[in-house]
Amino acid sequence: MAFSFTLLSPHYNQSSLKTRHPHHHRRHLLGEPFRRLPAIGVEKFQQIHCQAARDSKVQEEDFRKNESDLEESNGKINEVRFVEPKFKMSLAELLDDSKVVPLSVYGDLGVQITGIQHDSTVVSAGDLFVCCVGSRTDGHLYINEVDKRGAVAVIASKEINIGYTLRCKALVIVEDTNLVLPLLAASFYRYPSKNMAVIGITGTNGKTTTSYLIKGMCEAMGLRIGLLGTVAYYVYGDNKLESSYTTPDAVLVQNLMAKMLHNGSEALVMEVSSQGLAVGRCNMVDFNVAVFTNLTRDHLDFHVTEEEYRKAKAKLFQMMVDPERHRKVVNIDDPNAHFFIAQGNPDVPLVTFAMDNKNADVHPLEFELSLFETQVLVNTPRGVLKISSGLLGRHNIYNILAAVAVGIAVGADSLEDIGRGIEKVDAVPGRCEVIDEGQAFGVIVDYAHTPDAVHRLLDFVRELAPKRIITVLGCGGDRDQWKRPTMAKISTDKSEVTILTSDNPRSEDPLDILDDMLAGVGRTMQDYLKYEENDFYPPLPNGHQLFVHSTRRVAIRSAVAMGKEGDMIVIAGKGHETYLIQGDKKEFFDDREECRDALKYVNVLRQAG
């Protein structure tokens, strides 16, 4: 790379951290564990409630048979290396097992169900359709459509005439379809989370990176683990499915867990969003470990108040009630830590982590940050662990500490396993991702899309002591209007140059969103249009420059063209996302690819002005 920045912590000890090892990411364990916290233990972690799916002879034989068939037919294992499980039960069995009590029943309860759906567009022959009521639509409006698609039964909360339909054999009326959906889905897929160790992570920022770190750590412990999160869903290993929501809906989450279990996964790490908790997507997920990263204002378009947002997050910790098989992991630097610790049963074992609070079970003794590597010496109840990570920034030290704390909580066999698994994760897509095409300045793409995340990101970049920070930033449409001026103010305070642009405007006019952002610095779009007309852009009171390009591609190219040796360019807001939504159109757009393209033609862009 042609650019370099380094930051040492205030507690940096040259003799302890400066030494470079011949092999990237080697770690040292300093001292023997002086005590073990009450922990789940690896054996119990692998087999909470009952034996994992790999110990089921039927599932194991089915898995091996299908895997063998793939090898025979292709000469090698198919790219998608997992087996789709099949489920079938009568409607009567489903209602009985899920303990859903109908208000009334019509038709044949003996009808065989081979799938369960609440999205009319994905219904297929043999499915049960549950008419859920959402904020934008009502499943009861799509009875004709699902009948044509082959639904054999319907569960509704309103009386419906199905006498004229061709395929629908049964109608069940319940009081609230939204409430019974998680019960039905869990029952249909045979309660998969009861046969897995499930780690749930909640908080405003850090969930995705922490989930990847925990996945790497569990794999180093010898566990086959799945992942559900913002970037992707992993059945196990590298077997990836595209992610549509941070927390899948109540049906999909049970389907994915069943798929993981059927293919031998013993554990699952899962990002748990406030919306997912609030609407009950996780009601029938049997979590074993609850992790809290941090809490700042977000999603008030959905929750309305900060207190409702916090209460939604707390639902994960309210599930922690059994000291024998539940664990809490909490960041005690966050002012909301005690609120989360108090949820559920106070006797459930707790492992704390922090950067500033040295009373935490897991905290750093020393650390070193650079644009290429993060080194941290971690104190734990079982000794001291040195970690060298490709994840960048002070905020990622928190994520590393969270993963270490989980390792302590579940009783990892050794600190060596914890360190090896964490170091295995060199990067997380779109999270402080460095784009290097040999240029003389740095380029980082990050998902930061909240005021707190932008604040932390730009603070990290400033600590690298660049000559200038050039930030490209937008705010999404139909989301959290309150944060638009705040994010613009943070960026203009912490960056020498800020370029405001679009970021999934959805149904809103991009110029209206930009106008909201400009309010954070006391300007309007009308002001900016006048500057543009006169080709004169006055600096802000702090001397920093502010530009506006409603087209994101133009904004990114402009930032890259401005880049000079020693500068840092930050593209914030979309990170891993590979789309741009405007109106009802969703088109391919990847900030990382846009940066690479711009860097290849940087001289042409500069000449074009």
C-alpha cells in the first residue's frame, strides 16, 4: 500500500506490542488462567436441551447420502453444499403441537401441510398461508392469489368465504395471526433452536462485526456454526445465502435454523434487531447467550421514543432466566448497561467487557491502531490474551472484547481458541473496509449510518493523523428524519471536506433529504443552488468545505478526484449494500466498486474537474 497511518494508545508499551512476528496474526497467552467463571462449558454448549443434529442418525444418513449424490452427479460437491430438509404434518397436528387455540374451524383439519408462509408472493402448492396484518398491507387481501398458487389451508383473523376455492381445504380463524405465526413456524420446523446453542447480539452498532468474530471463534473451538445477520445468512462455514433483513421474519428464522440443524450445525450466532424483537420475530427462538454492544438513538421512525427502542432491545435479555443454560454478556462502558443486566433472572451468570471500565471481566491492557492492523492485549478472568486483527478502529476493539467475553461465558477450552478464531476474521464486508488500488491516499467504505457510528468512524480516522478527511455521506429516505441534520453536522465538524449525497431515498425526493441535512449547518438547498450558479462555495464558519451532489456516483468520484497524498476519504452509509433504492426502483450500486472504478481513472476525473 502506498499510504500509512499509525496510532498508539496512551498506555502503549513499546516492549510489549511493538514486536512484529514472522507470521501474520500470531498471539501470545500471558499467564495461566487464575479462575474460571461459571460457564456453560463446551460440551454443554454443544448439546443444550438435547443432542445436536449431527447425532441424529436419520439426519446424518440423509446428509451423507445427499452429499454423495452431489459428488456423483457433478464430480465434485456443488457450490451450495447443504441439504434442504423437508417437513410435513397435518393442520390438526400443527395446531395441537403449537398450542394455537382457534376461534372457529372450517374444512378438513387432516389436510397435509408441506410449508408455511405469510408472504403471498412465495406461496407454493401444499403451503399453509397465515394472513398477517402489517403496517402497509393485510394478508387477508391475498386469499385469491394464494389459492391460485396452491395454498391448501389458511389461518386468518377475519371470517373469509373459501367455499368457491379450488385447492384450499381448510380455514382456521384465530384472534391474532401475527401472534400465532411464530408459534406455528417453530412447531412446523420442529423447534430447531432447542437443539442448538444460540447466541443473540443486540445493540445499535457493532452487531455485524461481533457476529462474524463469534462465528470465527466458535469454528476455532471445533463447532459447526451458522450466522444470521445484516450482511448475509450462513448455514455453516462459507455456505452463504443473501440476507434481506438483519433479523429474518418469524417463518424464515425457523426455516433457516432447521436448515442449519439438518446440515449438522451445532450453534448459531444471530444479530437481533429492535424491530425483530418488537414484532415477535424472535419469540420462539431459544437463546442461550444474550450480548449487548451499545445503545444510541436509532429507528425512532419505528419505535417513536428512545425508551420504546430500549425496551425492545431488552426483550432479548428478558429471555435469560435459567442460570444453568443462559448467559449475559454486557458492555459496561455503556450508560444503559445496568438496565440490560437487570433484565431476566439476576442469577444468570454475567460476563462484562469494556474499554474504559477496568472493573470489567474483559478489558484491554494496551492497544495499537493503524490503517492495516489492530493489536490489543486483553485481560480476561482466565489470563491475558494478545490479539492482532485486521479489523480497524477503536470501535472494533469493543467488538473484539465482546467476542472474547462470549468465549469466556461459554467456557471455551482455551484462550488460544478464542484468539485464533478472532484473528481468523480479517475483514467484515463494508465495515471499515479499505479500498487499495495503489493510490497515495486512503479510502475507507463503512456502513456507518447513525450519528454515533459516524462519530466513532471519523474519530478513528482522525486518530490516524491524515492531512485531510474527505467524507461522502447521505441519509436514507422514509427513515429517521431527526438524524439527518445531526449526521451532517458531525461530518462537517470532523471532516475538512464533506460531500452530501443520496443514500436510498426511497419514496422521498432526494433534494428534500439533502435540505434536511443542510439544516444541520444552517444552510438550505436554495442556498447551495445559488452557490452552484455562481460557482462559489463559501467555507463553513470552521473553515471546512461542504459540497452537495445528489447523484451518489458523482459524489464518490468527486471525493476520489480531490484525494491527495496523506488524505483519507471516507464513504459512509451503505457499506456492504449492493443496491440503491429510488422510488420503486432498486438498482445495483456498490460503494466499493464505485471507489475502485474511480481510483482507476482518478487522473481522468481530475482533468475533467
